Amino acid sequence: MPNNIAFTRNYTSVIDEVYQRAGVSGVLNSGRRMVRAGHNAKEIMISKISVTGLADYTRNVGYKTGSITYEFETKTFNYDRGIRLFADVMDVEEAGVNDCFVEAGAELMRTQVAPEADAFTFAQIASHTGVTVTDEDLSDAMATDVLASLRAITSNMDEHQVTTSSRYLFITPTLKGVLDDYSYANPTMSNPVLERFARVIEVPQVRFYTAIDLKSGDADQFGYAKTSTSKDINFMVVEKSAVIKFDKHVASRVFSPDELESLDSFMMKYRKYGIVELLDNKLDGVYVSAAPSA
């Protein structure tokens, strides 16, 4: 009788995962002072102050009297998203991958949380009252066209005294590639423009829209999508101090089957609650270029 020997199977640590970039909007996160201010309330009160300028001092009268205006603007937390994932104990055991929830958690952050956070950030900035979205068809643009547009923007921001040390250029990989190809041959033409930014950051087009729809989870609709009236953003210039962006609450936990009463399953919960807003007095530090509507 011939031998019948089954070959063993050996699992590797390689995971077949979808391509996805890490989050790119984190450079706009607000500092500790803003986080502390939003610790205990649903709304944040931002103080706004202005004073009158100088006037002539006369020796017989002295000082002229100016004024101080001190008021508040209210900003409300506008992002509250979460998900719950289950895996039956037997499914996990029979798959032979006991650490699948660790991998699932990493996959959730990389493929869902980070892209949605970026898309929400850019859409909130672009749709903010007072921010003008400029239509520019750059589908066939030359590098000189893009540089000319960026030069006009940086010059305008410079004239409005917007600081360069925290001024970021967010741009699609396609347009960044156009600039890169040109820069290799013409660095003296491109560098003076690009050096007006603290950093140039590529944003995949699928995260770069003027508006998005955050899916509710009903009818198996999850994540986000571009709206019917949204436009593709070409690039966006943002001075960091113009943005309020932080997460007030982030909760992520894996529960064992022993902790669940009604299911013999592992469960992972994730929730993020935060805000992306702009300061009304700093809108000169924001510019959005978008492709015209089809």
C-alpha cells in the first residue's frame, strides 16, 4: 500500500493587507493648552481680543484714549465616531491565529481611523464659514502654473503677516510629483516658493475633499464618502495656529469572552471624540484650491 503522508502547513507572520498610508493631518494637532481647555465641557470658549492703534501724544493734552475689545467665540466638539467588532472564540481558535485582534486593531487604525481623521480634518477646514475655495483646473497644469499659484498665495499671506514657521502645504501626490520633476532641473525656480512653507505634505486624493459624508453604520454603511456636491482638493495651505484640532476622548479596548454575558466572543471597542475647527480671526492663514465641479 503506498504511503499517504499529509504535508504540514506553516503560518507566516506576513499579512495580506490593503495599501494605506498613515495619517497626514497630525501636524495640525493643537497643543496642551487647548487640550486642557476642552477637558470638562462640550464647548470651548475662545477669547478674541483687539485694541486700537497708537495716536499722537501732545504735551498739553497728553494721551488720546483708545479701547479694548474682548469677546468670546464658541466652538463645539464635532466628531464622535466609534465601532464595535466581534470574533467568536471558535472562529479565532480554529483559524489558528490567537492574536488576530491585535492585528485587527492595527488594521482598524491604519485603514479606517487615520484616513477618516484626515478626510474629516480637510473637509472641515475647506467648508468653514469664511474660507474661500478657489476653483483651479490643474489636471493638465505645468509645474510653473502650480508654482505661480503658490507664489501668489504665499505673497498674499506674507502681506497679511501670516507666519511661515508653521505654514503647511498639503498637496496631492500627483501635483507634488509635477513639482518634484520640475525641481530637479530647476531648483532655483521652485525652492524659493516651496521654502515659504514649514513642510510640504502629500495627501491622497481619496482623503482630500471639500466635504464628506460620515456614514452612520445603518444598512451596513460604514466609514466616509465624498458627497455629491464635494470637490477634489488640489492643495491646501494652512497655518497651524489657525486650527483647533484635538481628541478629547479616545477609547480602545479588547474584551475577553469571560467579560461578555451573552456572547462567547472576543470584542473590540473603539471610540474617538474630538474637534476640528478654525479660529475666526486667523482665516488669512487658510487657502484651498479645488478642481471645478464636473
